[in-house]
Amino acid sequence: MDLRGGREGKGGLESGQPTRFKTWSGELVDGVPNGVGTATFPNGDVYVGPYVNGKRTGKGKYTFANGAVYEGDYMDNVKHGTGTMTYPDKGKYEGAWSQDKRHGEGTYFYPNGDIYQGGWAGDKKHGKGVYFFKESMSQFCGTWHAGDFRSGEWVFRDGSGYEGRFHKNKPYGRGTYRFTSTGNVLDGVYKPNGEWKTGNLTSR
């Protein structure tokens, strides 16, 4: 059993977001952008929104040359606050940002139809969260650490489920399977590679 899900786009994207303008159409104070305007950049990116002392600060829209779009809060040129990022592969993140990274509570909609809703830290799933797998119609509810499943319950389409610990996205250590169709309970221990080691089957 392997719980690898979809992959997220990078919060700030590989190229980052430039600060040197190609063109600026908007308000200036002592030759520095202050207020709402439109900035274009040498790499083809475009930003529409407010500047404070020459830095993106406030709610704006940033369109990347590769097709990605961010709409939301900025502070001192980085995504900070709440906002929505649509990535080139059509994946989308809605939620909290800190220093250009997904950080706090947010929801990620994957191109394959999977959905994750919960905590983030440093651009990775972290803390309590729920991951819905579209293909299998199952969901994982539990705790994440630095992008990996750590503990919780994986509930299947028929209502059966596995509850326990995970390591590298696979069952590890003691865990329990509950089968809805039979009422049986399988309690045991898994090896680090996800293989069944030992346990007991209780029939109902």
C-alpha cells in the first residue's frame, strides 16, 4: 500500500519574481512607484496592483510568463498573507502564505483531481490535514510532517480503513485494518518498507 499523492508546484516558482522593471505605468513619489499601477519585467512577467516605496505590498495580481497566476496579498515583494496561485499544470493552491511559501491553512487542487486541505509549512504539507484521492475515492485524515504522511486513518470507498503510523508514505509499525464487508479487524505490525510483519485477525 503506497500513499503517494499528487505533486505541488513550487510556491515562488523556479525563477522567483523579479523586482527590476521593464516598464511601470502608475503613480510615482520621488521617482519611486507608490500606489496602484502595472509593472512589466524583462522575463515577460506582469504585475498589476499596489506598490509601497517601490515594493509590491497589498493585494495584487502577478502573471508569470510561463502561465502561472497569483492573486492575493504581497508584502515587500513576496507573497505574504492569503492568496490563490494557479500553476502552469493547472494545479491550484488557495490559502495562507508566508515569505513566498505556502504556510498556514490552505487547500491544494491537483491536476489529477486529488485535493488536500489542511496545514502547510515552508511549501510542504505539515500538521493536520485531509487528502482526497480521486481515482480510488479514498481519503487520508491525519498528521503530516514536511510533506510526508506520519499518522492517521486511510478510509476506503467502501468504508473500510487502516489506522496507524506511516513512514515514507507507507504503513509502518503498529496499525489496524477494519473491513466493512466482513466486520473483521486485522491488528499488527508493518516493516519499514510497508510489508506485513506480524499480527492478529479478529473475525466478527
